[in-house]
Amino acid sequence: MSDAGMPLESGNDPSTASAAESLHAAPDSPDALRRIVGALSRILARTTLCDYATGVLDELTAIFGFGPDCMLLCNAQPGGLLTAQAGQGLYADAVGRRPDELGPSVVDLVMRARRTGQASDAEATAYALTTTDDRDAIVLFRGATPLGEAGEELMRVLASYIGAGIENVTLVERLQQMVYSDDLTGLPNRSGVFRRLKTLTANERETATLAMLYIDRFTEVNDALGHRTGDELLRQIAARLKQVVGKAELGRVGAGLFSILGPDDAIFPDQIVAQFEEPVEAGGYQVPVSVHLGLARVRETEVVGSDAFKGASIAVNNARRDTQQAWQYYAQSQELEGRERLELLQGLRAALDQDELIVFYQPQLDLATNQVIGAEALIRWRRSNGEYVSPGKFIPLAEYSGLIIPIGDWVLRSACRQVAEWQRIGLPKLRIGVNVSSQQFQREHYVQSVESALRDTGVDPEWIELEVTESAAMADVRSVIAVLHDLRSLGVTLAVDDFGTGYSSLSYLHQLPVHRLKVDQSFVMEMTADEGHGIPKMVIDLAHQLGLTAIAEGVTNQVQADVLRGLGCEEGQGFFYSRPVDAEAYVEWVRNYRAG
């Protein structure tokens, strides 16, 4: 591996033995600059504050030849307590402790470094990192020798970049926590459990069981004793479950619904149910709790996590109807479900050849002016008898079978032909977004297929926007970046769809040559005048920090539109403006629409 792929270590080999000396002697040489850029890239690739702080210590130690005893202190939140986020050597046990808990010499160095940027005593040297918000960040190295004029200038430059990155990494970390964690219990929420299911290895799938634990009459208890007592009851139930699930993973996936994911031999239904034979103390009450449990062996479900989730949910509902036993395993009805899926798949294959697939368009608007700016192209399946098949049924099947590739190509060409026709009849310039599946995007000749569609239809590329999901964009980042650059060179615009539902590294996200971030509709749907603003605001702020436009999906009412506008979101779409409609109806809608 090249030195761009690992921290500099002066003891690895002769070529890196004098890394620190060469940087001190000629900090502006090509070799030195390459090492510095490599160090910053590795630091910025970290996605949690603790990991980021560890990376900072590793790289600064390697660059400047400092000793192994070091730590980084920072406020996890602006204005919060200053604590050690990472420590090495003699400071390995410092993590989580305040300066006053680490001794008067540390307090003195931190205070002086805050004022002057650098402070030293007989034992250590502290450097202040320049942050972009109201936050302190100090790195402290024991036994560090003076850097000299060039070294100090280099440290100031690095401190500026590293400090600026702290705000970004904490923003992403907080976003991930909000998206995937339950605020009340700190456990993974529904999205977090789905994500974990999707990351199971083949071996884990073979031995994994997903259980759903339903708390009977929780809503009644919550209403009778109050939400504060209800919240405490949930925390106490989580504590009891932790005592019995062992190495299995606990989650909270609904108001009174917990999940347990782990190896088959680590989940014992009788023991879990027995945990609630005694009342649970909450809010001064002894609350009787009864539960039902549904379990699904992951290997007996389909390849996506939602199927295991569905199986466990079906099992727990069956258990609730069973008066004899409090738990049940999911039994897959393979014959019936398999026949239905096969019939649907055969129908979908035929639909491609029989003109049963059509493209609908959902208008997109500028939230500040209420002017129509474009639409998203959405596939629909209308059978010969006039009945529509839900996209929620046939799109996952298309992805599973690989049909999503020819279907996706067909949608792009159909949208391009339609837009070219709109150009011909003089419709105002309107950007049309076309979804790109991960399978399409990973295909070897995808860029050529887009270029061919643009050329064959004669559409102006500026009218076309390709929407790539966050998970697809992060699958193989370096390859994705190259493909996105190639697509952008064709003249199309690019968007990251469903943002906030995947797992993004900020250091890679800012390299993506895209124009827009789409706030996922699941976050917008939760918004009211007073609640549910946190995640949308973080996504919108992140978009603006990256120099991108934010567009929100799933706007259903005026309140949501007003809140999004107030949060700085530039664009939006949803049923509040229009449902998806066919091409003819879309043209009529655009011509009749008047900005309110």
C-alpha cells in the first residue's frame, strides 16, 4: 500500500524514516505536500468524533515525529464540556475526562493554548486547533520538542484544516445518530435495525434470528400513567431485555415494540418472556407487563432485511392471537408466495414488451417563488385491464430479478423522448429527474447508455437530472466519483436521492460532483409546525456547506412547505402540489398552474 493509504510511520522502512525531518526541512516540497494532503485525506475520512480525534493524533505524531504520549481534547458539542476524545500512550485512559481530572499542568497548558494557540511546559506542549464554531479543540503531546519556524507554520495550517473538520464530522455523527438511534433508549431504531439486517454477512444470515417483542396494551398504560412514566417503563423494559439477550443486538422499532437480532442459539423465547413475570417499576408504580414474541430465522426469508422484519412482524401478530403460547416462529408459505411472485415477475417481463409501463411526472417547485422548475419521472405499471400494480410490489421484484436494468434504461429513454417533445412544442425549460438504480449505476457501460439516450432523442442534456441514491453513491466511492464526472461532462445535472437514509463519509461526499441533495420524504412526513425539524435542518445545512441545492420530497401540506422554506430548503415536491400524473396531464398542469 502507498503512503497515501496509511499513517506515516518513521520506523516502517528507510523511505519513510525521515518523514518528519523532510517535512520540517522543506514543507513546501512536492513530497511534503503529498504527505500532508494524504494525512488530511485520511483524517477527513473518519466519520465519528472519537475516530477522527484518533486519526489526528496518528497523523500529527507521524508528521512531526512526536512521541507516543498524546491526547486530543474537544467539546463534543459547541459550548459543552471539554473532554479528552482520544488518548494514546500515557494518556490512553484519559478519554472522557476533563482537564481538571487530568491534573493542574494539563489545565494550565489548555488555558494558555486557548489564549495563544500554543503552550509548553517542561513535560508537554499543547496546540489549539482552529474550529469554525464555538468549540475548543486542543492537542497535547508529551515530550514534544520545539518545531521551529517552518514546523510551527505547518502546524498552524494543519490545525486550521483539522479544526474545521471537527464541526463537519460531529454534524455527520449527529445526523447518523438521529437517523438510526432511538432518542429515548439509545438503542437502534427501525432504520438502524434495517441497516444492520442489510449488512449481515452470508455466514451471519445462516445462523441469525430476528425477534419482535410486543408490549401488550402499552398505549393504555401510557395514557393512564402519563407519557413520562411510559417513557420510564420503556427504559426499564430495555434494561431487562439487556439482561437476557446476551450477545444479541437489541433495538426499539415502535412505540411498544422491541427487536432482538442475534444467532439462533442466543435467543431463547421462554427466557425472554419469563423476564416479565414480575412487574416493572416505573414512575413509582409497579406496572404488570405482558409481552408477545415473534421470531423469524433470517435464512428462511428473502435477501433484504425488510423480509425478515416482515416475517417477525407476522409471527408476533400470530402470537398475539394465540391464547396458548406467548411466542411463535414465522413459517414461510413458500408455495403460495412463490407462485404469486413468479406470476408477478412473468407479468413484469411481458409489461416491458406490451407497453404496460408508463412514465408519470411529479412536479417540483421553487419553495421561495412557488414557480414550477421541473418534475421527477416515476414509473407506473398499468395492466391491460386498466388496473395499476403498486410500485412497492414490482420495483423490489425488478431489483431482485435484474429487470431493473432494462426497465431503468427504458424510463430514461422515455423521459428523454418526452422532454425532447416538450422542447419542440415550446414548453418552458423544466428539469426532469430520472432515478438510477444501483445496478444500473454499477454497470460497465452505463455512461455510454446515457450518452446514447441523449444523442438518439436529441434532448438538451440540461433538462435531464439523474438521481442516484445515497447508498449507491457510497458503494464504491472512487469508481462512483469517476462515473459521476463522466456523466456531468455529458451536460446532465446530478442529485443524491434519499439523503440521510444511508451512510456517508463526509470526506467522500464533498468530492461527489453533484448539484442537489434530496431530503428523504420519511423525514419530511414527520414535520409539523413545532416538531420534526431536526433531521431535515441538518441535511439542508449540510447541503449548503457542500455548496449544493436542497430539495425536499413528500411535502403534503402548507405547514411543511413553510417550515422547509424557513429552514433554507430551496425546492420541494409532494402531494401538496400534485400527485404524479401522466405526460399529457403534466403539460396541462404546468400550463394551468399559477404560483400562489
